[in-house]
Amino acid sequence: YQRRVHGELFSEMPVVWLKPEVDRPPTPPEKFYVCPCYKTLKRAGTLSTTGHSTNFVLSFELPTGKVPPAHWVKRGAAIVCQLNY
């Protein structure tokens, strides 16, 4: 993982290749952070019929390396597709 530069609120996410798999074995939760991905910075939206926010896109399983997933949960880390600042 990379340390955040002091004062930096956003850092660029590398390009991700989404490769679907049938019957993929579950990943060990202690080694991956399930990171939410949102369309915009506003993490709220109206609830759709699926129970998810209309702003929510999908979750990414990001390897955490030596840091436990709770490290990222405490910081509210998320992926945002559109920065409107």
C-alpha cells in the first residue's frame, strides 16, 4: 500500500481489469479490503429496488498487504469515479 502524501485528499487509482469468473472461491477477508466504488463524491443517493444506493457502482476486493482491512475501514476509503471539486 502507498502512504498518503500530507494534505492530499485524493490519489489516482490504477486501471483495473474486471475479469468475471464462474464459481470463484471466496477471498480471505483478513487480506483484502472490500472497497466501495461510487459514481460521485456524495456517498448517498436514493435507494433502488436492489437496496443499494443509486450512487453505488460495485465493490472492489483490494489486497491490503501488511495492513489489516480495518485500517482502511477506519479511514472511510472508497473509490470515486468522478471528482467534482
